[in-house]
Amino acid sequence: MSCISFPYSQLINLIAHHISLIERFEKNKDDFFSLIFLKTDECNKKDIKDIIRKVLRNTDIITEYEKNYIILLPYTDYNGAYKLLKEMQSFLDTLEKETIVTYPEDGKNAHELLYKLKDSVKSYYDKEIATPIF
């Protein structure tokens, strides 16, 4: 399968739109999704984005940020995101760090989720990531 790719500058808009769809169409409001940060800027493998895209579903969204990736996984809870992240980190032989946020547990809107992800990335990798602006 192949996921959808968008520029990083649109990530906050995509998250906000996804949350709006959940709020409008989910009758029981129990929808969820996860965001993962996959650090690959020091990875020696070639064609990393193509490798990642083959693993992801066609409903998943991938954005590239400074040779790293943030992936939005619809209908994926923390446990599913954790499993996928660990498998990708192991395959790519990158540091195994837990850089996952989940809606709605970690934030009720796009800003909260991205700030929580930024904090996680800063904590685990001592790396600053910029927050896209609406």
C-alpha cells in the first residue's frame, strides 16, 4: 500500500481537518488517531521514504521534516502506533524512542497534539521541531 504525502507546512491543517471530520461524523465520538515521529536523519539506508510508504496504509499521511518523518495514523490507537514505530525503527536500525501522541488523550486540537509531539521529540532526541502555523 502507499500512504498520502503532504508537505510539513500543511500538517497542522490536516490534523485540524481530521479532528473536524471526527467531530462532525462520528456518532459516538470515540474516534482516535496517532501521530508518530520517526527519526531518520542519521539513517544510512537509501530510499527511506519509499520504504516507509510501502508499509503504511493508503489512508495514512506522511510528512517530511528535515530528513525525519511525522506520520498520521487514522483509527490507530497508542498500542498500534507503538508497534508500528518500533518495527520501523528496528528495520531502519535507528534509535528506538517512544515519540507518539494520540488523539484525544494527548490533545483535543491540532496545536495541543503538535506541541505534545514537539515536547516528546525534544525530550527523547534533544531536537527542536518547528510548529506549522494555521
